[in-house]
Amino acid sequence: MKLLVTGAAGFIGSTYARVAAAEGHELTILDKLTYAGRPENLEGVEHRFVHGAIEDPDAVRDAMDGADAVVNFAAESHVDRSIAGQDPFVTTHVIGTGVLLDAARELGVARFLQVSTDEVYGSIESGSFTESSPLNPSSPYSATKAAGDLLVSAHVHTHGIEASICRGSNNYGPRQYPEKLIPLMTLNALHGDSLPVYGDGRQVRNWLYVEDFARAIHTVLQRGNPGEAYNVGGPDECDNLTVVRRILELTGNDESLIEHVTDRPGHDRRYSLSSDKVRALGWEPAVHFAEGLERTVDWYRANEEWWAPIRSGEYRAYYERQYGRALS
């Protein structure tokens, strides 16, 4: 197929681009290269690149013209940043998704896949969310992602677009921007910096290796039913404090580096997704958390040339604003 993949210079999108390119699909990538979008994430992936935003109708039509399918990864993805300021999240997740859907309808694109998140469901004390669970987002990030999902569903029902939604649990793996838990803690541990843990650190997440999510997305694009959502959960649950302690073990550090900091406002306590529906399409997660975490820590240890420019740039100012202390 000829695929338009938006946001593919980011963490999950670039992983998906590798999966799709390996199967011989022809890729056009539309990305506005925000702080978390990095062209080097696409090294070795054959593609046509269009520099632009999904909320720009002209850039979208240029990139989408001739596409058989659209896979929308474009997102502002960090909850903390949405709490500090919601405007970029509204622009990308709501306005941008609407622009993509309008263009897909006008250009006659056959398939549209919206990449979403487990956070649209909110927190769950026990059990797992299914695709029929009500949306109950807790942050500006998840609220705007839910709004984008609802726009997709509305275009399916109103305009007949053949679109599906793929909601993933917490992704981790190589090339994730270090504002997120696992790369943040890994790089801090490698530098001997304190590891800032929100609250008691007992927030439970359903961890999903990024390549497993990319394969699930591609499975839904090829075999999923238009108009339906598919949850993609990882094979293992683990609370944040346990993750941090394991990262300290893998980097040869002790728990004296852990620093409990004021919890995030409105912090969801537990996420969990049932993946029965996507498993029925033939997808299975291949990487358990223990193996995936070790792979991930090893990748950051071996790829300083990827993360060093981040840690020396604007990220340092962001980190100091967020945690009240400077990186070493």
C-alpha cells in the first residue's frame, strides 16, 4: 500500500514506519518536528518526507494525495506538558485530526487508522477496560485524545469513512523521548542524578514494548473492521516504583538515588486493557516486560549519540521547571 504516516519522526511512529517499510509498503511521512520529533529516528527507512502539521490543510493534502491509507500518530504525548498548557494538545489532537479526516474523505482514501491511548478510559481499580468501556479521561492530554477518537467515530457514522481506532497501553523501548518514565529514569541513573518518583510510586501501568504495539497497529490496519476500536495491552503490569528499582539494578545503582516528589495533579492510579479483540485478529505480544526493559536500558547505554543532544538542550530547562532541580 501507499501509506501516509503522520508523526512518524516520533517514538512509536518511527517504530511503525520500520515495520511497514520492512513489508514493502510505500511511505509518505508528515511531521512538523516538534521537540520530540527527530529525523534521525527514521534513518534507514525509505520514505518521502513532508515537513508540516496535521492542522495545516495544505500540508495534509500534499502529503495525503495518492495514499491508500492514513495512520495517524501525530500527537503531543506527555501528560505533564498538557497540565502546564493544553493549547498544543487541542490543536493537534482535535483540530489536526479533523483536518486529516476531512482530507481523507475529499481525497477518497480507503482506510484511516487513529492511534490512541488507554488513558481515554481513565483509571481502573481492578479488571481491564474493554472497547465498550466508557471514555472517562482525566487530563487535558487524554481528554483531547478522546475528542480525536470521537471525531473519528463521527466521521465513520456520518460520512462513511472506513476508519478504526487502536488504543495502546504504556509503550516503552528505544528512541523514546526522556521526559517519559523509563528513559528519564534510565538516563538519570546512568548520570548519577536523583530519580524523581511521583507520590508513592505505586501507580500501576500495563507495559507494552513499542515493536509489539507497532505490529498490532499494522494488524488492525490490514484486518480490523472499519468503525471499530481495538485495545492493545501489554503482557505485564508493574507499578512505577518497581520499574525504577529494576532500572537502578540494571544500571548498577542503589535506591539512594530515588527521590519521591509531589504527585502529578489528577494522576491516574492504574491502567489496564483487555486485548482479546486484537488477539482475535492474530496479534500476540512477543516481548515480556523483564526482557523489554533490559533491552531498553541497554539501548540507551549504547546510544549516547542519540540522547546527548536532548539532555544538553531545551530538555534541561523543562526538567528544572518540572522537578525543581537541575540535571548534572
